[in-house]
Amino acid sequence: MELELGGLKSLIFHGFGSKELTKKAALKMAGSSEYELILYGHTHEIHLENINGSLILNPGESSGKLTGRRTVAILDTIEKEVEIIDL
């Protein structure tokens, strides 16, 4: 889904296929410089990276069922900063 989130041109998707394919898609979209923010899930792994001015964020998983780590993210869209919080 494409939308403006806190003034940032954003792409939000859960994921598809393997974890590797999902992460690869996020990295490709960031490399295009089309989006300022890319939010995704599916892998259950925290991913926080800035590529060509695009902020990539996967907050991990809140249940901890697969990784043993329960996390959420708080995003400051003005500063483009993220805080990962362990629950």
C-alpha cells in the first residue's frame, strides 16, 4: 500500500514468499529512492536501515513466538528516527 505517513511518501507491505524474498523486495524499493519510508513485516526479524534516503523498518515480532524476542517500534516521522522497544 502506498500512502503518505507523517509527511513521508511511504510503502507498507507485510511480505510474501520467503524471508529472503521479502527483504530483497524492501531493499530494492529503497534503492529506487521512490519512497522515504518502507515498512514491512513477514520475516519476524528487526530490520532498520537507511538506503539512499529511504528508511526501511521491520519492527520484528511482538509475540516473540519465532525469535524469542518481543519487539515493537516507535517511529518519529519528523526526525525519521526509530526506537525499537523490547516488550
